[in-house]
Amino acid sequence: MLLIRSLLHLLWMAVTVIPWALMVLLCSLFVSSTTVYWQCAGWLRLAVSGGRVILGIRNRVTGMENLPTGQTSPAVLLVKHQSTWETFCMPTLMPHPLAYVFKKELLYVPFFGWAMGRMDMIHIDRGLRTQAFNKVVEQGRRLLGQGVWVIMFPEGTRIPRGHKGVYKNGGTRLAVETGAPVIPIAVTSATCWPRKAFIKRPGVVNISIGRPISSVGREPDELMREVENWIETEMRRLDPDAYPPNGPTPVFSKTPG
């Protein structure tokens, strides 16, 4: 039954993304990038709604009151990364447009990537590290000034349940450079949608939004350690069965290839 439901959800996304992407490509010729963003967020709502109806995955969100208020209030969201689910969910939850920082190869994914390319986001070449970070700061500063929130996954890749990745300081470096506060977010999506798994399971995904952390006068590494400590402590609280009760959290390292 889980296999059938997972197949149906995949089919639902495939069937809906093609006409939606074509609509976005056409509309992008005539409307603003903000309008294009909310059009794309509309498809993500379809994907998430399909996940709720077909897969039985529900979100339980806490901490929305911790998000900055104001039309142009800046924020850098640093999110725990366990599956594709949170990449779909975040634009459907946040009151501001989001700009993802992602590898440019995603732009070549048919339909989905083409639509992403029409949005004002930050796509980088990971092979050019210095130039890539300069681009993140340049575009991030402009977007944050427009009230667009920048979202990053500091572990850099999807992490198995009960593990943590190596937290990289790109997000906190951007925050320090721009003066934007950091919002740490813990997500337990792997309880329903494990890393690289085709079979999904029904259940509740907890999304916990932490209080803003000021970046003013901070060092990026020290700020990232605070973010990491909050996220990983919150992950243990939200999903205690996934972690060793009397030991450190296992560190996940991505193997080459």
C-alpha cells in the first residue's frame, strides 16, 4: 500500500508540474519576479497538499511568532535538511518570498528547473567557491533589502534521521555581511520521507522555528555553532527515538560518488 501511495504522489507531481511550469514560463514574460515566485509556490502547495491527501503526511508547525514582522524585515533561514519535503514546504509556510541558494545544475531539470530559473534566486557554481560566495553576498544583500528572505541548508545535503551533517558557515557569513538576523529551523521530515527513499510513510513532520539570532558583531563560525547547537538540541527534543540517549549525535559524512 505504501508503494502504491508513493507512486501516486510521484505521478501527481509529474502530471501537475508540466502545465504549471509552462504557465510560469509564459507568465514570466509579462509579470514581476515576485508574481512568478508566488505562482511557483502555488505548485508547491499542490505537491504538499498531495502529500497530505495521498501519503498521509501532515505538518505540525511551531514558532511562527518568532518570524520577523514588517514588509522588508530581513532574515536568513537556516534549516535542518533531511528530505525533499522541507524544500517544498518552506515557501508554503513563510509570509515572505524565499530565495534558495542552490547549485546551478538544478536549472537543467526539465520543467521544474526551467521554472526555477525564472525566479529571482541564487544559483551558484560550487566549483568556484570564492566567486560563489561573493555572488551569494551580492545577490543576498539585494534580495534581503527587498524583503525577500534567503534560505539555506547549512549541512549542504540531506542527512539521515538521527544524524547530523557538517554545518558550513555560508549562511552565517551572509548574515554577518548583511546584518540580517538568523532564524534556525528544525525539521523531522525523515520520519515520513527518509533521505533518498522512494517509499514514504504517513505521519507528522514537526517544523520548529527558533527565535531570531542577531548577527551584529558576531563571528560567522561562532554564530554557526550557536545555530547548530539549537537545531540539534531541538531535533533531539522533537524526535528522541532517533538519537542515542546517552551519546553524541552520529555525524553523517557524504561518501564520494
